[in-house]
Amino acid sequence: MAELVYRPIVGAACVLFKALDLKIDIQGAQNIPKTGGAVLVSNHIGYLDFIFAGLAALPQKRLVRFMAKESVFRHRIGGPLMRGMKHIPVDRAKGEDAYRHALDALRAGEIVGVFPEATISQSFALKSFKSGAARLAQEAGVPLIPVALWGTQRLWTKGRPRNLKRSHIPITIRVGEPVEAPTDQYAGAITRRLRERVQELLESAQRAYPVRPKDAADTWWVPAHLGGTAPTPAEVQVREAR
């Protein structure tokens, strides 16, 4: 039943992206397994990241069940759609329920999508990773698939207005080779290795990105360490502590 909801929504999203004339560049999709469970792990820079990370699995004819905060499932319109697509609600007060749900999905041969930074990175630099993705992969006996997204922050991100007009924005998606999660290794060590791989993919996506800011006012989407005016991780930390 989930596919009766999921596939039409994917089709509608693709039509919208074509209407917006987004230039979507996906490389490495062959690293998504054609069958069996896997944990897809992506950086998080915009509100639409789950859609674009999910697009990376389409060439292999796979659908991704994303773990998302429970409040999204309470939305009048989005909630029924999220439930219909079998995404996994995460109530931070009852995280063990979401963990068991994701584990069951992985053991059933599903791909589960996780944003291990937990929240959108307002600096657009990679934040620290939580170890839940590695622990899921270990317990389910499945690989971790690293993914990096770039350009999605220009469409809709935290603290900025949506830009869903025909603006020809490029979206760059890079999928890396699977990272194994053996049970005889610490989840923390696997998580560090996974983050390093996502960082490498992110840097590759940034180098491949085909446009640069038009002027000084357009540098907001570029991280400070790359010469842009996005807040630094330290500045974001101070802002969030207020």
C-alpha cells in the first residue's frame, strides 16, 4: 500500500523539479544496493533534503523510509503523506520506539534514511554525527550508504524564505561506496569513519557545483570557510544558546 502513495508523490516531485528547471546532478547511484536493507546517511542543509536524498535511490528502483521528527507527522497535509509513505516518526522523548521501527524496516529489506546531524546545519558545514545510524546498521547487519547534498539550501533552509520559483538552481548529489558496520567495532569509530566519508563527498559536490554567487548579497548560501557569508559553526552555536 505504501507504494500507492510513495510513487505518485515522487512523480509529482519530479514534475515540480522539472517545472522549476532544477539542474539535478546525481553521481554514485550505483552504490545504492538493488536489494536488501541499508542505512542511507546524508548531510542536512535544507528542508527538502529527504526528497533529494531519496532521489539518489531511484536509479536502483529503491524507495527510502526516512526517520523524521514526530511533529512533521502531525501536520494536517504532510502527516498523512508521511505515514502513507511509511516514513518513521521520531519522538525524542521516546527514541527507542523509532529505533525499533527502523530496525524492523531494515530487517525487512528496506532502506532507512537518517540525517545523523539531527538538525539542519545553518553554517552549511558538516556538524558532528550522532551514532544511531551506525548502531542500526550493526544490529541489522546492513551497510551504511553515505550521501552528500549541495545546493538544496538555496531552495529552502532554516532562517531563509523559500525559493520555489523557476530559478534554475543546480542540485548536486553524491553517493559513496557502502561503509560496513561490523559488530566487533565501536559504533563511535564507525560513525567517525562515516562522517569522514560524507565530508569527502560533500567537498566533491562543492567542487563540482557549476555556479558561484552572483554578487555579495548572494553569498549567504556559501559556508564561511569557503569565502561565503553563512554563519560559522561557532556563530550558530552562540545563536542557538541564546
